[in-house]
Amino acid sequence: MQVLKFGGSSVGTTDAISKVIAIVKERVQKTPTIVVVSAMSGVTDQFILLGQTAAQGNEAYQTMIQSLAQKHENAVLALLPSTQQASALSMVKELIQEIQSYCATIFNERTLTLRMQDCLMSYGEILSSKIIAAAFEAEGLDQVWLDSRKLIKTNSAYTSAVVDRALTNQTIQAYFANPTNQHALYMAPGFIASNAEGHTTTLGRGGSDYSGAIYAASINASILEIWTDVSGMMTADPRMVQNAKAIPNISYHEAMELSHFGAKIIYPPTILPVMHARIPLWIKNTFEPAHPGTCIENESPKDSNVIRGISSIKDICLLSLEGAGMAAIPGFTKRLFDALAKKQISIIIITQSSSEHSISVGVSVQDTHLAKIAVDAEFEEEINLQLLEPLIIEKELSIIALVGEQMRNHPGVSGKMFSVLGNNGINIRAIAQGSSEKNITAVVEAQDVPKAVTLLHEAFFETGYKQVHVYIAGVGNVGGKLIEQIKKQADYLQKHLRLQVNIVGIANSKKQLINLAGIDASHAHDWSDQLSAASSRNTHAGTIQDFVNAILEHNLPNSIFVDITANVTVADTYAQLLSHSVSVVACNKIACSSAYTHYAKLKALASKHHASFLFETNVGASLPVISTLNDLIQSGDQVHKIEAVLSGTLNFVFNNYEGGKDGKSFAQVVKQAQDEGYTEPDPRLDLGGTDVMRKILILAREAGHPLEMESIKNESFLPASCFNGSVADFYTELEKQEPHFKQLYDVSAAAGCKLKFIAKFESHANEKMNGMVTAKVGLQHIQPSSDFYHLYGKDNLVLFYTNRYPELPLVIKGAGAGADVTASGVFADIIRAARA
Ligand code: ADP
Ligand code: ASP
Ligand code: MG
């Protein structure tokens, strides 16, 4: 014989029930079959609400009964041919009348005891099983309806009754031993049973699975199949982890651990009866019957998977007892457990510190209050003597469990678990490993669960790829190019670096667009249209805090915030982001060139919270200036001097300005640079030297010198009058100052030189200035013999003089401005952060 159990979603609609009929039709040909069914999905909840409503004296309960009646009548009408509907409809009517009179009593008495609730809930399974039985008959499948209330016997713990296995075995076996009861197909309601007095009981929410297992074990079935709406037990809850996969084979013990720690797919007590009887248990999908599903059997498969699955339980609270006198209290642990057991509080995890000065137990949140009273009462004397502190309670926690029997043969699983969680800023409140080493559990804050489970799944199951979530602030020229580049390179990254880079948020100064499934960047302008259509932020324009709040709220693993603005408010959010383990990739130079203490703080936060803080494009766009410098320092070199042309803008300007000979004024050349995207939004930041000062400052800092902006000498060539007013005023003034620029040019040209804006940093080693550090920026006349002379277009050139490169410097040269190259530098930082 075999037992097939169909869950609520498999009998939730008439379409689904038709699928059930087709499956049963095929399976029943092989061997006699017991079909166990749940109530139609949602119905048990509706019955609970119905009872509560009636007990509150609320007339609305009548409408609830009507809607339940309607739902079941509709199922009859859709499943049965019209000639056979009458008797089924009158059966439904009769049951609805019973429900009605039962509810009238509840309404009049204004009470709903657990016993009454069980009786009411049982109608869910009675209705569904009788309707499906009628549908079987209509399809020519003769069946016998089994009254599970008579066959499955329990104690009187209403709503979660404990099955008397011996008595139940006897009853079921006696039934099937009777030759008049031999049939090919039986239909049984799941979930329901009765106690010694014959009152209806239920086996706990989700208990139909258990009914299936009890029937299977009692008749020693060849197989128990649990048919549901997913293709097997999965490596993680599929509602939480997109990439969860069906587990083909799993041991009873592993399945038991997973369900015990929250995998809703199977009701935890289900496994024990079939495990003892060695009956293979299969999880199958009603909506995809050809899929093999999961086979749960005795042995854990000997494959390479050390971890079989991940599950989690929410609504946990941690109770901790602490006190210096704890070790001295004899029988302490026993007393704690007994105190909880007396109140029927089940302990989900236990951890004890090795010093024996504290013990923590995780219990369900609804037991918290009771637990506090029970434990404080048990230890009242010790608390009064100050040997112990009163029970400490922490709420809003969850348990995450990694399960796998092979774990005991593979050291390092817990290390990997904790580094994955720790590196992503997830705080672990407690840990425990079962002594059988089939699971490792961690207590974490409830809000971190989806992130933690996704990360662990990625680490243990998705050797395939790592998902990275990118948020971009500032989507002008550079941002637009970046989005294009990411899109173009997506396949490569996935194939070669195993990275799946998803842009999940973009924002400009007024609006933001968020799509956690990934913003569709397939058409270059799709995202910008969507962004324009998005509503404006709540807070005043220009603040980025809404965007940052959203990032922190999403709490996605491997999140990277990319700042392509030149905005101080945006730079001010880095500390908050890094503190939450969100990596920051900054094109914006403001943070790194702010006060040294702030720069150092951001670096420390990044390191503390295992996030990356990268800003390669702060100097030389995508040229590998900072990364080279980091490599030199990390490998033990020392930088004495840096000389550089660091402004692509200024280089462009001085390469294109010929003292007005070609008819172009200095102002016109600057305007051209701005139009071509080579300047900061306010070109004075470039021309006045601030931008170059920031860059040499950042290089000096990265070389290990705590320099401040104020200590950099700026020999500005821009007349002071140019700094007044708006950008438009600046251009007018620039035009007026043409003679000044012409003279600069003429003097240099007369000496056979070119004008270049040079930045220089030096750490002096001579006697007079030993240990002193100087930095300056300014316009210089460059001879043809200099490295800087042959520097064209918007190129940058950086010369590093170091211990290893003392005379002939290490040279980095190339385009140092432009949207495309800057975007590619940002992109490279994103990849670095993603792979860190
Ligand atoms: P039924 O109504 O068939 O009894 P349930 O809703 O009780 O079905 O259980 C199936 C659901 O369990 C799935 O739809 C899935 O969302 C959820 N689930 C949670 N964890 C897992 C897991 N590890 N594997 C498969 N499903 C899981
Ligand atoms: N109908 C019951 C419930 O919803 C039992 C089950 O579906 O397994 O909990
Ligand atoms: Mg279920």
C-alpha cells in the first residue's frame, strides 16, 4: 500500500484538484492507495477567524460562513458533472448547517475554547476530503472515505494533540485487517483525530503531513508521498532565496533538522514514524508531477555537499541567566530546564559560555512572559543573594540553521558560516552546534535573516556566482556610461568572475528608482525614463538620506553604494553606509580630501565592518594611480616624492590655448573643456587648483602621510576676481582677463616652454628638513627635456619616486578625464569591492 498526501495548495482550487485526480488515477493502478488531504488553502485560518468573530459576539461571523459555503459549493459545481452535483451539494449544505449551529452556540456563549476551535477547524478537512472523494467517484475512481477522527487517537491537548501511536496503530491495523475493508482507494482527511472521550482534536498547524505519516507507518506502506506546490525540499526557503534548489536526496535526520528549524515544507513530527518504519518519504510537486522531487530516506547521500540545507525560525527570544555565582549552584541547568518544561515551554537552542557564568536558551517569543516568571521564581533565592541576575530577555531574534550530516567529517563549516555573516555586518547573538554535529545554529536579529540566509546559501550552494547589489547616486554623463558598461559586461562577469552585478537603485538629486529584481538596463534609456517618471523624494531636494535609508532597509547582501556626484551631502553618508557593511565606491573626492581624521575614520569603519571603501577615480580617472600606490606601500616600498600632472582639464586647457593666436580666447577653451565633459560642474575647482590639491592630498595620504588640505601650497594662476559670482559670471570675468592669460602663454612660449599645472609632494630626507613633508600645486614652464612636456590632450602623468624607483620614477600615463574612462575606473572599483 502507499499513502499520498496532498496539501492545502494542492487542493486549493478546482484546477489543482483536477491535477490531484490525474495523479491519483495513475498511481492507484499500481497498489492500494490512501489519499490524505488538507483543507483547501486558507480555510483553516478562516475557521479560526470565524470562531473568534462569533465568540466576540460579532454578527459578521454569518457572512464568513456564507463565504466558506460558497467556496466549497463552487468547488462541487466546477468538479462534478451536473448530474452528480445534487448529493454533493446537499452534503456540503448539511456540513455548513452543522457549522452554523456550532457557531450559534459560540456566539451565544461568547466563548471559544480550544476544544471548540478544534471541532470548528476539523470541518476544513472534512469538507475538502468529502468533495474530492465525490470528484474521484465522478471520475470513476471508487473510494472509501476514512474517518480519521475514529482511526487516529490522541491525548486531549487540543490544537496540538499528541498521537497515541500504539492505540492508533492498533485501530488502523484492525480496520485494514477486516476483509470487508479491502479497497483500492481510500480518502482520509488529514489534521484531525480524536481523544479518548471521542472529542475531535487536531495535530497542530500543518499537521496533515503527520496524518499521512501515521497512516503510512501503521499500514507499513511502501512509500509516503507528500504532494505540495514546490518541487521538493529545497536548499533554503524559496520565498527567501531566489536560487534555492530542490534537494534530490536527503536523510531522515537531515530533513528532520531542517523542518525542526523552520523549513515549512514538512511538519516536523512527520518524519519520525516513517523513519522508524524505514518508509521512503518523497516530496513531490502537484503542479509539476514529472519532476523527481526529493527522496527522504535513511542514508545521507555521499556527495560533495557538506551542507544539505539552510532554514530559519523567526520570532525567537533569547533568555540569558548570568551571574558569578552560577557555577556554584548545584543542579543549576536542570533546574532551569525543569522550570521551563513545567510550563510546557520548549527550548529551541541552548548555549553556555565555557566559563559557566552564563547560559542562554532560545524559546518562541510567545513563551517569553511565562518563561520570565517561571525562571525568576525558580531562582528567586539565588537572585536575592545576588548569585544570579534576573533573567535577561532579548527579543526580535531569529535562528538560522545549517544542516548536513557530512558536517562532522568536514571541519571549518562553522568558521565559514561566521566569517560569511561577520563580513557582512551580521551580528551573531548566540551559537550552538548539536552534539551529533548535524547542524550549526546561530541566533541573529530578525531583520538580518533574509540577508543572512541568502549569503549562506551563496557561500555553501552557489559556487556558481555571487550576487552583487549596486546603488548608484548621480546618473549624469559618467553614471550613464557606467550603467551601459555594466550591462555590456554582465555576461563576461558572470562567466569569468562568477559575479552577477545587479543595479538595484539609481538616484539623482531629486528622484530615485529602486527595483530589487534589478533595474532593467537593457535599453540605454529605459532607466532614465523610469527615473524621470519616479516621484520626487519626500525630503527636500538634494538630500540623499531617503536613498540611503532604502539601502539600509533592504539590507541586501554584497551591497555597493556608488557615488558619482560631487556633492558634500552624498559624501556625508559614507560613514553610515560603511557602518552597515555597505561598500562605498566614490568618484566624489570630497570625503577623501576632507579633514584627515574623517578620511581615517572612513577607512577604519570600512575595515571594521568588512566593507570596501574605494576611490580610484579620485585621481587620474581610470588610471591605476591609487591601486599602484597601494601595491607599492603594501609590498614594503616607501614613496619619497610624487610629481604629477593630475588635471586632465588643465592639461586640455593649456594644450589647446595658444595665447589667442588661433582666435580662441582662454575662456573659449575652458568652455570647450566643460562642454566636452572634462571639468567639474564648476570649472573654478579645476582652474583654481582645488581639484589638483585634493588629488595630491589623497595620494600623500594613501602614501601614509596625514596631510591636510591647508598645508598644500597653491600657486594659483587664476586672478582672484574670477572666483566671484556664478559660473556665468566667471566666464565673463575670464573673458575680461584674456590679457593676463595671453601674457602667461607668451612668456612661456618665448622661453621654448609649455605651461603645465604640476602637483608635487615630497617627503624630505635631507638634514635640514628630515621627515618634513611638503606639497604644492602651480603652473610651471616646462622644458622640452621634461617628461611633462610631451603630454597631450587630457592626459595625466604621475611619477612615483620610491626606494625601489629612486632615480628613474615609476610612471603612469594616460587619459585622466572623460566620462567613459572615469566610468570604467568606477566599474573596476565595483568589481574589486564585489570580489573582496
Ligand atoms: P502544503 O499546503 O502543501 O502543506 P506548505 O505551504 O505547508 O504546503 O509547504 C510548502 C511551502 O513551504 C512551499 O511553498 C515553500 O514556500 C515553503 N518552504 C519553506 N522552506 C522550504 C524548503 N526548504 N523547501 C521547500 N519549500 C519550503
Ligand atoms: N489545514 C491544516 C492547516 O492549515 C493542516 C494542514 O494543512 O496540514 O494547518
Ligand atoms: Mg504543509
